[in-house]
Amino acid sequence: MSVNLSVFLVIFGCALVTFLPRVLPFILVRNYKMPAALSKWLSFIPVCIFTALIVNSFLVKEGNTVNVDWTVVAAIIPALLAAIYKKNLSLTVIVGIISMAVVRFFA
């Protein structure tokens, strides 16, 4: 399969635009001490993102009603327990992926 130059440049540009906003903040603030209030506020961001992803996954809008997808809830519970007890993002993601795979296999 061949890729012409314009397609390659678009893919490279998209990768760069995706990569820079995620890496630049870490590079810029690694030598600075942030105020305690800012550090505390930033500590809530992973929880907010995790909650937004979870709620978006298990609440399904059908017409004028909102229903709960119980298969997703069954996969969320082990991931949530892993997050609470181990406080390890990588482990939480792995448990969530495995849980969803198991639920989809049997559902």
C-alpha cells in the first residue's frame, strides 16, 4: 500500500496537533512549583474525566427516555473497585478492558 505525500503530511500534522497539547504542559511546568490550591484542583481532573467517560458509556438515550446499559454497568463495577482500592490508572484501565471483554463475550 502506498501513501502519497499529502496524506502522510495530514497524518503527521494530526499526530503533532494531538501530541503537543498533551506534552507541552508537562514540559513547561516541570521546573516550577505550583501553588497548593492549583495542585489540589488539578488532582480532580482524572476523576472528572473517568466519570464523564463512564456516564457517557452506560446512559443511553432512546427517543425521549434515558436508559441504563446494564452490561456496561457490570463491566464498570470491577474497574471502579480496582480504582478505589489500588489507585492505579493503568490497572484500572486493564481491569476495565478485561471486564468489558468478558461481559461482551457472555452477553
